[in-house]
Amino acid sequence: MNSPPQSPRLACALDNMSNHAAIRDMVEKTRDSVDIYKIGLEQFTRFGPAVLDTIRSSGKQLFLDLKYHDIPNTVAQAVRAAAELRVDYLTIHTMGGLAMMQAAAEAARSTDHALHIIGVTVLTSISQSALRNEANVHVPLHAQVRHLAQMAAVSRLDGIVCSAADLSVVRPHLPRKFDIICPGIRPPGAQAHDQERIATPAKAVADGATILVVGRPITSADDPTAVAAAIRKEMGEAHQQTADTRFHDTV
């Protein structure tokens, strides 16, 4: 019998906030439903490493989403620096190539901190048209995501970031214990904003995502506590339904 699927986790992206007080307030309002808080380029550039203390004090996991993409040695040194900051998840671009990804993975394993290196495949803002006409990549978008995901696994990364729309293509080709992190998650009826390829929490969980990243639908809500709780409830119900289906399929 197959083992039950891993319980999905909710990550809240703390973007579009202009001060530490707003970040602290958002963490306090949502911490009962959120497992991981994500700091991206905007907040890290604005506040520097000090912003990470707010999340550490909450007892939640810390996701530093800076998407490193440079020569292998530079990325390896940056990974070691992130480990010193006690970051739990750190993103790099899979388009940096095998040598860069391998250097990042080896650097993480050389530290005394459990730092998970996550490879970004194709951004959720990139459409098939943009991939072909702007990046000059003439393969189907799903095929490009699958290729990059497989390279991440070969490089011994701990997971990938991909659109929920790509889950059915990449999940069968990845190790079972491999995080698949999906941004662009929108509850039913929410605005897509600048995301091209989105999915509901239930759909993403059913298709195999292990961590869902939700930003503006929570942080811009009139009642972020209620929105985070509703998303977490939807994730839990989808996870239970998926577990039940797999159980019945194996008996």
C-alpha cells in the first residue's frame, strides 16, 4: 500500500508592506493558519536581514525567496550566508544550470543548518507566448518546466517552484520526498493580478503540491485571519479527499 501523501503546508508571502509593524501585525493575524512566511526581493531589499527576525520570533519557518542566479561559486557562498541567517527555504533559478545547482546543494549540506534549496522552474507570470517570443525557447511550456524540474532533482535540490498548472506534468517525474512549491494560488473568485497560470488551493493540493504560496489574497484582505483560515481549511479538505482516494485505489 502507498504511504499517505504529505500534509500540504501554507506559506504566506509578506509582500507589499511598507514597515516592520505591518509585517509583525500580519504574522500575528495569520500565524494560526500559516506554516511558513516568505520574504522576497522587495522586503529583503527594503529592510535587509533584520526583517527575518520578525518571522523567527513567531516560531514559523522562514522562506527567503531571492532566486539566486549566478556563477556556481558565487551562489554557493550566498547559500552559506543564508544558512548563517537560519533560513529554512532558499530559492535559486534552475536556468543557472547543473553546476550552479549542484554547488548550491553541496553548500547547503556543508552547513550545520537544515537549509532546503528550492529550484525555480518557469515563473508563473510567463506564458507560452513569452517563453517562445521573448526567451526564444521553442518547446511547450510544460516540457520546459518538466526538464528544469528533472535537472533540479538530478542536482539533489530539495524541491522546485512551479505553477500549479504544471503539477500533473512534473509530479510523476520527481522523487516522492521532494517539495513542489506553487505560487499563483488564488481562492475561488480572487483576482489573478500579474499571475498568468493560477489555481485554487484545492486543485493544487489534489494535483500534488506540497507547499502553497499565497500573498495578496491574504495580505490585502479586509480580514486576513479569516482568509488564511479558509485557505487552510480548503487545503485540509482536499488533502483528506486525496488521501482517501489513494487509499481506496490500493485496497
